[in-house]
Amino acid sequence: MIRSALARLILAGPLMAAVPSAAHEVGAWAGASSAPAERSEVAVAALDGKAYVIGDYNGATDLLIYDLAADTWSKGAAFPYPVHHTMAAETGGRLYVFGGYVNGWEASDKVWAYDPKTETWEPRAPMPTPRAAGGATLLDGRIHVVGGSGSGRGNVRSHEVYDPARDSWGKAADLPTPRDHLAVQTVEGRIVASGGRIDGDSGRNLTANQVYDPANDTWSEAAPLPTARSGTASAVLGREVFVIGGESNRRTYDEVEAFDLPANLWRALARLPTARHGFGAVTYKGRIYTLTGSPRPGGDRSGTVEVLDPNGAAPAR
């Protein structure tokens, strides 16, 4: 059960023994059908074999839907208003979308649920802390919203937990290193928060990699992200969190690095063909699909879709 105790930054025994590892690059990338509209600073979540692209830095509201098996695109009901740097997760047959920036750089506390069967958006209980550019991840039936930034882009460290069944919020231990544009994923029953930046400044990227244990409501330090970056896409395969692409104030990244949580080790994989940031990733049948994003630092956009097979075989089409 989640407790509201203050975060305690601890060094768990198994996490002290290992250090980051730079193995030789493996895996193979292939292209897929481009999105029907270019996007960046989006949230991406998967549900029933489809990936949903939500929000856009340039104000588009169309919900883009990618059929992962058919490699085809369609559109769903538009999001209720323009939003960027929002966060999304799926549970119980619905997509949940949290916060984001509206009216320019105003952090929102709004929460919406999308039902793909009826193609409708429904408002839900707002977040206690308005935020954008954080992370949302499902753990034990509840959605954890971690880190991010508020209006004015100053970081928030709060870690709040949404219960979809009760439409209610609780609190958990704060993120030890407050940051935004970070990767947040659930793996092996814990939450991994990797990379990010300070106060929205991509010139202040971090290698921070911290792990949340829900059993103790505590965070611990893990092997740092080998390449400091923010605005990445991320996904989970097996017991690894894949951190893909990203940006600094000078360039976009093509690095692909995977964190093995039980071993506390990183490994490098084949580089992203189109370096970009502000995009999303989902897994499907052992492959990672990366969708849209900006190929240049800042507010550019694309419809690019590229697929990674970590075992080295190009996806069959």
C-alpha cells in the first residue's frame, strides 16, 4: 500500500554492486508507414494492438491511431483542446491523459479518459499538482504520475497516484531529483525514472536514474543513464527499459540504451535511424515502435515511424 511518507533516497544492496555497461550495439531498425500528420511533444500509449498519439506542440488536436499489425493509420475523436507535453497511460480498456501545457506554457491539472469503443472523451478527477512533461505509468492497477514541470517550467517533484476505479488521487514518495522530459516506466514491479532536464532547460540534461519500490514507498539510486538527454521516447521489453533518442539545446540524439533493472546494467543498441525528440514509443510482439517527433531541437515535427527489433531481424511486412 502506498504511504505518504517523504521520499528517502537509499542505496539498495543489489543496486550498489553494478555499474553502467556499454555493450556492443545490437538490434535492427526498419521503417513503417508515416503518420498522416506531423507531430511533436506528444503522448503515446498503446491499447488493443493500436498506438494512440495525443497532443501536439503546434496545436493539432486530432487523435492519431496507428494499427500496429496492419501498419495503417486512422483518426479518432479529437482531444477537447490543444495541448502539448501531456502524459498518457492505458488501463481497463481506456486511455488516460494527464495535464500538459495549454494556452502556451500554462501547466494543466486536467485529466481525461478516452473510450475507443464510443470514441468519446470524459473528464476525470483533476491532478492535485498541475504539471506537464512528466511521466505516467501503470503499476498494480493505478497510474503513477511522476515529476514534470509547472507553469513557468519550474520542476515539480511530486509523485501522485490515480485510481481509475475510484476516480481519486493519492500521494507517494516524491521524486528525489526533480526534473522534466524524463522517461518513466514500470518494470519488474517497480518504476524507473531515467534522464530528463532541469526546469525545462535542455542545456541542463541529467543522467539521473532512480527506481521506486512501491512496497516501501521509497526511491533508490541506480546506474546512471549513459548519455545525458531529455525528451526521449521509452518502452519496456522483458526486464529492460529502453530509452530512445532525445535532445539537448544543440542537437537531437540517436542513442538507444536499455536498462536491465535486476542487473543494474545499461547496454547500447543500434542507433535510431532518425534522431529526434518529443515522440513516443510502444511495444508490440517483441518490437518497439517509435512514433512522430521532432528531428531538430525545439519545435520541429515529423510523421516518422521506425521500428526496432532488439534481436536483430528487420520486421516482416
